[in-house]
Amino acid sequence: MTDISPNEGNHKAVETKLGYSPVADIPHRLRAADTDPKAAKRAERQIASMFLLSMLFVVLFIVAYIAIDTTTTVYIPVMGDVGASQVALGFTLAAAIFLIGAGAIQWAKKLMPDVEVVQQRHDQVSPGSATREAEANYERGKDESGFARYKMIRRTLIGALVLFPIPLVVLLKDLWVPTKAEQGESPADILSTTMWTKDTRIVSDGTYAPVRPEDLPVGGLISGVPADLVEVEEIEGNLNARGKAAIILVRMQPDEIRSQQGDGWDYQGIVAYSKICTHVGCPIALYEQRTHHLLCPCHQSTFDLADSGEVVFGPAARRMPQLPIGVDSEGYLVAKSDFAEPVGPSFWERG
């Protein structure tokens, strides 16, 4: 039995149906770069130009990151007003990546070998000469690709690939808030205070309606925020205040509360805790009435709200901060003070 490649088998099947071999009857068409040295040189310049433009867009990315104010906006049809910095950074980084890919495709299409290769099937066990054959194939492929021959392409490609990671390193700067860093505040300092102050009313997140104790039945849960949150967000233009001040209110029977983070921090069995998981900062609202456990959906950290919000399962290293609450003269739930512990995720600057 004679072994044939899959492609050869397909060709023979087509030949049987058509009466002639489509592979044999269709001549191979050479490209312009295969026969004309000027066309090959022109293709080399085109590919190198793409790699050079990729490097230019990386430089423009860094310039845009430094020069464009983050509050500047531009109008784009359909999208409306969007941040000019985001548009510039997105366009320049996308262009840098696209040009590297486009240059590689053009290189393969115009300068690398354009031949059909058929390989015969062989036994699964490689012969002893397989290593030498593989080395020879590697050297032939390197020679045919022109990586050593086309110096302009090689140098511009290396330059583009060297510059490409720079935007990713620059973007690491956005993992920290510049304005706070300039003021000398650490993450621990920033997360140690929130909008909650004495007599700040608690309103329902979404409707912003003040919450009365009778609005919350035993086993119920309400997501709450400070009453003046909307005004603060309009002034600051971000959601930082919401991320720190978001809370959940749950109600249980007063005799089911085994401990709290302060004396009398509940009101008639209603307790308030931060809504932000102390592991990596995911918002939590999964409450199990029977066990009084609060479950984080991200990594399954579980907190016992009947026992000072202590961790009972999962990777969280700190308990959920509790907000002391009471009622004002009109019978609405209010905060008695800010959290006694920093809110949000744990990290190396926090004890």
C-alpha cells in the first residue's frame, strides 16, 4: 500500500471526478517580487515603513498620555462627548499593534516563499536522522523567510517589538491616583475615611429615598448610600465616594446578634456593614437569612454579620467594617459616625 498525503488524496479524488488533475493543470503564478528585484525592494520598503510607523505610534501614545488632560473631552457622533485622552491612547496603541501585524502579513505574502509543499506520511517513530532533518528545515526556513537577508525589515521589526511594551508599562501608572499621590496620601489613608459622618441620613441606593426602620423586615436587605452622595459625585465627576461609602442594611432579631464592633451599633436588630469585600474589593449583596452569612460572589469569602462581620470562610483576611447607626428626630436611619476601620480590600500598606 502506497502512503499519500491528505492533500494528495484529495487531489486524486478530484482528478477521478473531473478526469484531469487540477493541481497539474493550474500553473504556479510567480509574484512580482519573485521575478523583479525592484518590486522586492519596494515591498521591503513598504513592510519596513509599517514597522517604523508602529514605533511612531508608540511615541505618540506616550506623548498623548503626558500632554492631554484627562478632563478634556471631544465630541464623537453616536458616542457623544468622550475623553480625549482615552480616544488618543486607544487609537495610537491600536495603530501600533495593527501595523506590526499588517507588516508581518505583507512580509509573508510578498517576500516569503510561495510554494505548495506536500509531505508524505511516515511511521510514528521518527528515524535517527530526524534531528538533523529538523535542523536543516529550520535553517532553510530561516533562509527562505529572508530574516537575515532583509536587514531593513529585521531592524525595524525588532525596533517595533522593543517599543511595543512601553505603553503597557506607562499604563501601570494609572494603578494609582496622581492627585492623591501628590498630596502625600497613601491608599490606607484614602480608605480610612468615607462620606459617613454623624447624623448623615441613609438612603436607598437607586431610589435615594430615606430609609425608616419599618422599611426593613426581619431577614430583609437594603443597599444604602449617604443622602448627599449624588451632589458629591456631580462635583468630583467620579464614583470614588460611592465605592467607599456603599453599605448594606440587614435586619435580624436583636437576640440573634452575638457581637458587634461597638456597643449599640445596631438599631432594633438592623445592622449596617460596608458593601465592599475586604479581599479584593468586590461589591457584596448575597445574604443568607438563616445563617446571617454574607457571601462574596468573586472568591467566596464569607462573613458572619451576626458576629461582628468576622470571616468564616474564604481568602479575606479582615472582617467587614461595621457602620454604627441610629435614627434622627424624624425617625429615619442615620449614621452615628464614620467606619471605625478602613473599608475596601487588604494590601501590604494595611495592618
